[in-house]
Amino acid sequence: MLPIFRREIQSFFSSLSGYLVISIFLFATSILLWVFPSEYNLLSTGYANLDGLFDLGPWVLLFLAPAITMKMFAEERRQRTLELLLTRPVSRFQVVLGKFLAACFLVFLAMVPTLIYYFTVYYLGDPIGCIDSGAVGGSYLGMFLLATVYLAVGIFCSVITESQVISFLLAVVINMFLYNAFGVGSQLYPMSQFWGGVASLGLDEHYHSIARGVVLAKDIIYFLVMVAFFICAATMSLSWNAIHRDQKRKSIVLNTVFTALLLWGGTFVDFQLDLTEEGRYSLSDVSEEVISDVDFPIQVDLYLAGEMPAKFRVFQENITQKISVLDSYSSSPIHYDLIDPYKEVDPNKRQKYFTYLSQKGLTPTDIRIKKSEGTTTQLLFPAMVVKGNGKEIVVNLLKRNSLFSSDQNLNNSTELLEYEMVRAIYKLKQKRRDRIAFLTDGNPLDPKETFILRKELSEDFDFVDLSAEGLRAQQSDIAAVIIADPKKDLSERTKFIVDQYVMNGGRLAVFIDPISVSLDSLEHGMTTIAIGREFSLRDQLFQYGVRINSDLVQDVDCMRLPVNTALPGQKPKYTPAPWYFSPLLMPNQSHPIGKGLDRVKSDFVSSITPTKRHEGVSITPVLTTSPYALLTNTPLEISLALINQAPKRELFNKSRVPVGVVMEGSFHSSFEHRMPKAFGFDSSTKVKGRSEKTKMLVVADGRILSNEVKVVKGRPRYAPMGYDRFSKQTFGNKEFVTNALRYLTDRAGISSLSGRVLKMRLLDKVKLQSHRFMIQFLNVLLPQLFLIIVGTAFYFVRRSRYR
């Protein structure tokens, strides 16, 4: 077999056609990856990866592999040397295998120069070397395994014909069929388990699975079985005239049945090796638990499609890959469709359709696309609709933080993909929604002031308004209680009921203003006094582990109010000026509540500090000031005139002051040593002194969860949560409160999925701009130079040997 292997290598490089085949392969690949502005261009994506190479690889190899194998047997038949070869003391199988291994070596040799692309991207990374080498190695393995199947098919086609052209064309057609045809049925019938199984017979599904950088045992088995099938078929064809007719039928049946059994058995081998640096294609235990027992098919309509920047195409690919990972763990099929909103309806109906999508809950984003005729602006809908079990859930995938660059926002959105998708599937599985109660005691926010929050979470929760007595009667059915900025003190009986609700494992969210400020006076240009108030919950929260201070937080990062800066007698000219009493608070980006969120708008907020009574309770700040804050004691005289009398900047020396915290653990009751009879309860009422493990959110601003309401012509109109009417900007209030309530009520551990961290792998834009031509030139030239060096070395070795 070794002499046949060496003979094929020498034969390939003894003619100009061999070099020409590999040279064309390398040139076409280099041009498409580095020069031509296509979807495969590695420079246009802005990311330090080789995804373009591995997306292009199957199509380039589709022609390279048949070009290498087309003459291996066809030429032997044409020159009548095949019979002579078969008289050698080697079996027909060894002949076929020797030629196949030679073809594999030639493809390997053709792929080696593409490593130049890896080192180029490695150098261009920001920082240098940020490319995921493990993922690249897995992708190269997938591309080589795909090539081996192409080559085995090419060997088979070369055996059955003596025409090189027919062998080439037949191999291209069969390989294209194997790569692309099996997925057609699954696209026509996406929710069919039968067609889903048929799709798994295609090369594309197994190639894309392993080309992500994830080695699955079933994929390796699939490629090996397919190679063995066509090698055996080629061996059988080579011996066709020497086999009895009955033996032919028997061999065909046995080969087919044995192959089918191996493919079927390979699906039961459950082994996975994720080669990516962050394990981005491995599901957490929580995700596996949620997805493994899904007993209904799931359809995902992804509206991120059509013409868009390269970075959004990468984001789209990350989404589809994550869906594929979930599908591989699910017992029922998960299918997705890419929907381009611009092609769904006629252009004259497009605006109406976009309005329909927005009303449905899909949040659009504006993007700019550079074209030959100029720059155009269009809408993208980076969102999906997940359907199943008679329900549908809208999931907005793009996280927006005004402090982050577009690259950081996309990276944060990618980190949260698993969390968003698993949460949506979990909601599809839920038979009933959790109930959240707004406590009505103490004159809290009006339901109209929390209308947006209730509407936003209507898919997750059923909201009810309950008094303390109602809470006591239904506490086992309430997932969380919200105390929303009460203006009056709560009675001791109410506080006792809330305390015992917490002691029994209830979740509590407290939004309260420790400072009393007359906003009406400020809006009318009058002076008001900020006074700390002794609200009744202060001692109870102190016992739980935190103290809400009676101070006011001022922050350099704050809202801006329009101020008339025109001289007397001139036309008014309004200029935005900082209003330090309205800080823009920073969500904790390392906590599930604040991950990826924009700043939170607040007014007259106070600081929170832990007490010494929080043993057994972990306290995590989830909402803080910027690094430049100032704490001011009350009482304090406040008026809009303070805009022109700003404190000195050096006084803003407090960094990351907590104004919102999450407490988790086992709390001590503030009523442990008190008699229930004092609150109107009978002697049978027992006081529970220590709580089960539970969670609590405390925010020292009562209006963070509220929305403004205006009545126009007798109808209420609601402004978004966190909306600033001066800058027309909406901040992250809604997302913060939404995440907080989901975190508090999460008993399945889904919130932990948002803690995934993915490294940003970007290209250095400065290097790209200053060295673009040199990068393109070297990546086109060096692979060809490598081929010339190999050819020259082969020539001199061959010459010296035969001399």
C-alpha cells in the first residue's frame, strides 16, 4: 500500500496540473477571504476569527477534492494500466486505500498554507493573540473530515468511469447532494421528527456541528462511516466483473445495512469535547435540565435577517448556533426560520408591518449600511418569536447600554443568548404564571404609575393588588411582594404579616424614598426642603441587614435640565445643564440583574449601607453611583438655582455608592421577641424567628419602577419607565426592574445563566487601516510561495534520487 501512496504523490506533482489545482484552490480562497468584499471577507467582520474560511471551505473543497481524485483510477483505465496494477501482490482494497490516503495527504498539503491566515488574524487581534485557537483547531478538523468524505466519493467516481471529466462532474454532483440535499425536507417540514432525522444524514449538519469547535462522537463516527462506505463501494466496483451476481447483491445489501446500523448506533454515543476557550457551545446543567424534558416541538422565528453589517451577521450566526446546541439536547425538535422583514410584505405596506412588529414587542434598531451609491439607514429587528405548547414568547436579543460601544453591546448580547432562550423555553413549559402582589397598604404608587411594568411582565407574571390581610390569606400562592414607594407608615400588623411572609421563604422587593422632597415646588421654580423621614420599614430592613441612610446622593453622571443662558432682553436660549440630584445609576454588570443594562434614571436617591446584623445573609450592590459621587446630609434646601451653584468637582470623591442591593440568605425576624397579641392576633399565632433561604431587593428610590401618566382628552397616556422628556431618551429602568423581579422569583436557577462571560475578540482597526494592502498582498502571495517552495523541494529530491 505504501508504494501506491508514494506513486500517487509523485504522479500528482510530476505534472503541472497538480500544482495548478492546489494553486487555484489557494488563490480563490485568498481572494475571497482577504480582497473581495463578500460575506466571507475576514477583514470586514471586525472579529478575530476564521469563520469566513470555514464557511467557504465546503464549497471550495467541493471542487478541489474531485479535481485531485478524478484521474486516480479513470486515467489508469484510459491508459489500460489498471489491470497491470491489479496483478501486483496487493489486494484491491489496499489499492483503493493507498490512493485514498494519498488524496488525503494532498488535501492536507493544500490546507497547510491556509495557516498563514490564522497567524495573520492572530497578529491583527486586539489584543494580539485574542483569537480562539481551540475553536480554530476544531474547525480545521471538521473541514479535513469533510474533505475525506469528498475524496472517498471522488475515488468511487473515478473507479466507475474512465473519463476524468465525467468522474469530476459526477463527484461534484454526489458531494453536493450529500452536503445540501438532506436538509431540504427539514426546511419544508421543520417540525417533523422524520425529516429532522433525514437532515442528520447530510454532511452539512455534521460539518457545521464540528466546525464550531465542538467535537461530538456522533459526528466523528458519521464521517468515518461515510468514508468507509464509499471506500468499500469503490473496492466492490473495482472487483465488479470478478464477483458472482448473487455475491454482488449480497455485498450491496450487507454494505448498506451495516452502514445504516453504524450511523444509527453512532447517534447514541454521547460524548462531547468543546474546544472553544470559554466553552461557548456547552450548556450549563440548568439549561440541560430545562431543555431535556421538552415534550413539544418549538418553532423560532428569527427576524434578524437580510442585508446588514458584518457584525450583525456574526451575531445572527451566534444565535443560530445556540439554537442548534439547544436542539441537540432537546428531546423534541427546535427549528428556526430566518425572516427578513423587508421581504415579508410589499414596500408600500412595509411601514405598517414594522409598526405591527413593534406593537408585538419586537424592538427595532437603526443601522447604517454603506453602499456604492452612498450610506443608507434601515431598521433591524434583532429579536425572535419562540412558539410552542400553544404559546409564543417575544425575545429581544440586543442589549443596549449607552456607555458601551456597539461591539461591547453585541458581545454582552451574545453572552446572554443562552439565558434569554432557555428562559423563553421555560416559559413555554410553565403551566401557570407566578403571581406577584403589589402591597396596597401605606398609600403606595397608583396602579397607573406601574402600568408599563405590569404590561411588560404580563407574559411572566399575574399581578394582583393585595392588602396585608389579603397577603396573609394567600401568601403560599404569591411568588413575590412589591412595596412600591408608600407615602404613609405601615402599621405594625402589616409589618408583621410582611415579616412572616419573608420568614416563610417569600421574596420581597422594597422601593422606598427615605427623603421627602416636594417635586411640585421644584417644577414651579420654588425652593423646597429635603427632609429625611422616619419611615416605618427602616427598623425592619435594619434587622434584615441594611440601613437606608437619610442623605442625598449627587453624581457627576446625572440628568441634564434645560437652562436659559440668554442675556436679559434676548431671545431665550436653553442649554442643558447637569442636575446632580438626578443621578444616572450604574447597574452591576457582573450580576444577573444588571448584566448588559443601560444606566437607570433616578431622582433624589439615598445611599444604603450593610449593618452588623446580616450574618448568614449575602449583600450584593446591584445599583450604584458612578465613581464620582457626593453624599449630602439632610435637611437641605433645594431649588433649581443650584444648577448655577454647582459644588466643586473635587468634592465628588465617593465611588460606586450602593443605592440598590440584593440580599440572599436566611434572615432574622424583627418580631422574634414580640407578642403577636399586640398586633391583634390570637395566642395560636406563632412567630417564626429565622427565615428559610430567600431573596430580597431594596432600592432607596421609590419611583424607579414608576412611569409618568398624563390624561389627554380623558384618556391616560403612559410614558416609558425611565423616560426623560427633555433629552427624549429612555434609560434602563424597565429592564432593571424586570430583571430584578425575574431574579427574585427564579427558583429554577435560570438567572445564573446570565453570568456567562465571553471574551471580545476584535481586530485592531488601526492596523487594518494602516496595513490593509500589505495584509491582502501577503495573504494572497505567501500561500502561493509556500506551494512553489514545496514543488521546488520535491523536484530536487526526485532529481537527486533518480540521478
